[in-house]
Amino acid sequence: MTIEKIYEFLEEKFPVNTAADFDNCGFLIGDKTADVKSAVLALDCTESAVNLAIKTGSNLIITHHPVIFGGVKNIKKGDIIHTLIENSISVISMHTNMDIGKNGVNDALCNALELVNIKPLNTREGFTIRTGELSSEQTSDEFADFVSKKLNTHIKYVGSNQIRKIAVCSGSGSDFLFDAIENGCDALVTSEVKHHLFLEADRLNFTLIDAGHFPTEDVVIEPLRRMLSKKFHEVNFITDHYCPIKVL
């Protein structure tokens, strides 16, 4: 099995040409023609993911966040990119194309929150998020507690309304607050919410939940492993859920 076959499958599921203009995703480092028997899946290409790949003899890392994003001006020994090349480890990154794609990050977040009637919501910015419904109505406090437990994370939120219809945007999506309100949602689950948007949501009696960037996106890694394992039986897909951010 070659790395190229895995890339072609991911490209079919999450076409790179659907990614946002600012993004840098696809096959980013390495040799597509190399054979692969073991691969690491992780949200980020951290030292943890790279070390796991080296330890397990994996020559492929598949990430959500691009390993190369901004302008790279130099690569030195000890840098992650240098270590990847030195150890002949290829990297595929599927970012905003996997956010919006079917069975991608936003769908995984909906599933983690046990939402039903999941539907795409096209925002004014042209980005596609998701809406879904709870099986039964909850208060803001009940739903906030539910999100915290399901994602195993601390959260910040405002709201004092009854909740049934939810909008979700994995990662940073607080700018979609008004899209959610205009589409009849009672709450938005996302991360990196700006202070003034918390205040605006509170004024509008709308529940806005900041569940953290990593917890709202890492939910896709295990479903992605299952998807790839089902397609490529001969490859051992290993997951890394390391996040260096600590919350007290």
C-alpha cells in the first residue's frame, strides 16, 4: 500500500479544493510513492505525534491542522519539519476541507454531542457548519454541563434559555453567532469566543458555549481512524491525542 492511495482516498472524501482560501492542506511533506504499513493520526503535528511515529516505525502522519501553514523562512535541525524529513516521514493535512466535509470534524462534533437531524448550514462567510437537535429540550445550564461531560473539557458560556436546536462549529467559529440565531438555533457550540460576542449572545437570550479549540476538533480523530482502517486493512492506524494546553 502506498501513501498516495491513502491520500487519494482522503482527497475523495475531503476535496482539497473545497478548503478556505487562506488554508494550506493536502500532501505537504514526503514521498507519495513510499509504501506504508503504519500511520499516526493526530490533530496537530506535535513532537508527541512525530515521536510516536518514530517509535512505531510509522512513515506517515495525518493531521487536521497543517504542519506548514504560515511562511516558513528556515528549517533547522531539531525543528519538526527537519525531523520529519530526516526520518522519511510524510505528512498529509486535511484542515478546513475536513471541517466542512461529510463525516468530517463538524459531523464528528455533532455525533459526540448526540445530536439528531444533522444538517449543513451555509454561513454568510461561505463556510459550512452544522445544525442538529437534542432528543429532548434542555436548559442552558443543563446543556452546558452536557457539553462539558461529552467533550471532557472545561467550558465558558452564557445563556438562560431553553435549548433544542443547536449550531456547531468546531474550532474557532464565534463569528457565526448571528447565522445560528437567524436560522432558528437556540445555542452555538464552538471555541475562541470573543468577549463582546458573549455579551451580545447574553443580550439576545441565546446560549453561546466556548468548549475549547482542541476538544471541539479532536473528536474527529477516532472516527477518522475507523474510516481509514475499514478501507485500508493492511495499514495500522495509531492515534495521538496529545494537547500541551493545560486548564486549571
